[in-house]
Amino acid sequence: MTETSEFIERIVKDGEAVKPVAPPLTRFLFWILSALVLIICGILIIGPRTDLSLIINSKRFILETFLLAVLVVLSGATALSLSIPDESYGRLRIVLPTITLAGWLTIITYHLGCNCYVAGYSALNPGPGLRCTAGILMIGIIPGIILFFLIKRAAPVNLRLVGFFSFLSLLAVGALALQFICDNPNPAHVLVWHVLPVVTIAILGSLAGAKLFKW
Amino acid sequence: MNSKRTNKQADSKRESSARWAALMRKAQNGDREAYRQLLNELCPVLRSYVRNRVSNIHEVEDVVQEILMGLHKARATYIPNRPFSSWMFAIAKYKLIDYERRLMRKRGPEILSEEVLAEHDISASTYQSSLENDVRSAIAKLPEKQRKVVTMLKLEGHSVKEIAHELNASESAVKVTAHRAYKALKKILEKS
């Protein structure tokens, strides 16, 4: 008997019944619902922004919120679908959330260039700024932990991409909640304390993914 | 004629994939006989997949076993209505890249991963054959004793003990000769 045949026999001995992981859609729905509940809890606990009734009909607010909601959905779905080994999936699942992220960045940068707001020290003040970044992380942490366990239960084969999109989705959850919490609409503030932390931590997440999701 | 053959091959691949999917579903339910049959059927397929991508033929079986272990660990992630081959080759590729990374860390950039090769638009087989030619011509330049030790150890796969017996030398002498040969090879390859 060759070495590999003996190896197969050893594996077969260990081959008790396993419960297949739930279909991607079921896992995604479970995650997105828990993320939605946590967004609402986060807004209620920290308290909604004072100008919410004024801003809720503004084009910029609607567009940013829509893009962030799409980013949450797409990046979460991508992270979960990448956690199942399959060579037949297309690149669209990677391209779409990346385009949405770029769209969010573009809108903020566009408004920054509009000169509609005074970009000064107050916009970049680290006091409220850091509170926003901390808020994004605090609200995103539980959906992040849920996502982590859903991915660990599977077998991701592209660890960096899974790392990037899982971190991006949990941060997008936090950033979406912040839309209803932070009452500083200055694009400089949003760019420095909302967008940059999301992008930077998601990139760091791609590095961490290689360690976190290795199996 | 050619298109008929291609169609036949595609049909046969689809049939195999469907059969493996059925066996995997049974294996997920704890049917060990189906699991044994599945792994035994996958083994030659994986061996041929790995052989085309790993330069050191003595490590092919190790990599095949790593992939088999990967399939075993991840068997709960096979979703019955998805194509089995896509699932299997995704894991095989992951384990192969993992093996290459470990090898690169251990030995330096001797072997490049598929991703790196793709970036530089070089096919794996072209790279491997050119690397093999370089190494073989470098080995040919070594002094006779060193050449014999390296050939027996690395190309023919003999153990140090067997080489020591063959050359009528001690095992430590063989190791020292091999070490000197590697240094000399490095210099030759760097120059070329």
C-alpha cells in the first residue's frame, strides 16, 4: 500500500458525518439582519444627530446613505461568498463593492471641492473626529465578530480579499450608522474621520486576513 | 474531429464532477465507503494537477496529501448544487500556493507562484523548464564529486545514507560535499 493510500485510509477513518455550511444566501441574510439591528441599536444608544429632520431630504445625505447601504450589502455578500471555495465565481463580486467604495469617496471629494463648507481646524479637530472613528469601530465590532465566525466556519481560499471585504463590511456598517449620528456634514471631517479610517483599516484588514482566516 | 474530441472530454469531465458531487454528498452524511471511493478517484487527478505545477517531483505526493487533507477539513463547505470540480480545484490551488509560499520562505525565491508568474506574463512551464535548464547546466559545471552527490541527492532522490554507501564515504562527508556543492551552485547561478 503506498503512502498516499495509507493517508487516505487515515482520513476516511476520521470521516464522520458533517453538517454542510448553510447556503450563502441564508448566511448573508442572517448577517445583514444582525447588522441592521446593531445599526439601529447604535443610533438609539449614541443618539441621532440633531439636524436629522433637516438633512434627511438632502440629495447628498440620501446619496451617501444609499451608497453606504449598498456597500454594506455588497461587501458583506462578497466576504461571505469568498469564504466558500469555488473557482467558478466571477470577478463582479469584487468589482461591485470596490466601485461603490470609490463612489462614496468621489462624492465626499466632490463636495470638498465645491467650497460649500469651510475646511478649517474645526473640521479636522481630532476630539470629535476621533469620537466618530471610535463610533464606526464600536458599532461595526459585533457585526464584524459575527462575520468572522461565519467565515471561519467555512474555508476561505483568498485570505487577503476575504480580509479586505470583511473589514470593509463591518466598517461600512459603522459608517452607515454614523450617517444618522454625526452632525458634522463638513466633507473635510467626513473624509478624514469617516472615509479614511474605513479605507485604511480595510487595507490593514487585508493583511490581517492572511493570519485571521488561515486554515 | 477535434471538436468532437473536445466535446467528449467536456462530457466526461462533467460526468466525473457529477459523480464526485454525489459521492461527496454521501461522504458528508458519514458514508465512509463513498468517501474512500471519492478520495481514491481524486488522487490521480490531483497528482497530475500538482505534477504540472511543482518542480520537485519528490514533493508531489506531499502536496497531494496536503490537498487531500484540505478537502477533508473543508468538506462541510461543499454546497451540493455547485460544481464539484470548481470547489476541489479552488482548494487545490490554495494549498499549492500555500506550499509555494512556505517553500519560498525556506529556500528563497526558487519557485514563483502562479499569481506572480501571471503578473509577469510567463507561463509556469516555461519558467520551470528554463529554471531546470539553468540548474542542470550549473550542476554540470561542478567538480565531479560534488556533481555526483547533488545529482544523486536532488535529482535521483537517494538518501544521504545510500549515497554514503555508494561513494564509500561517511554520511557527514556526503553532507559537507553537498553543502559545498550548493554554495558553488549559488555562485554559478548568480553569475549566469
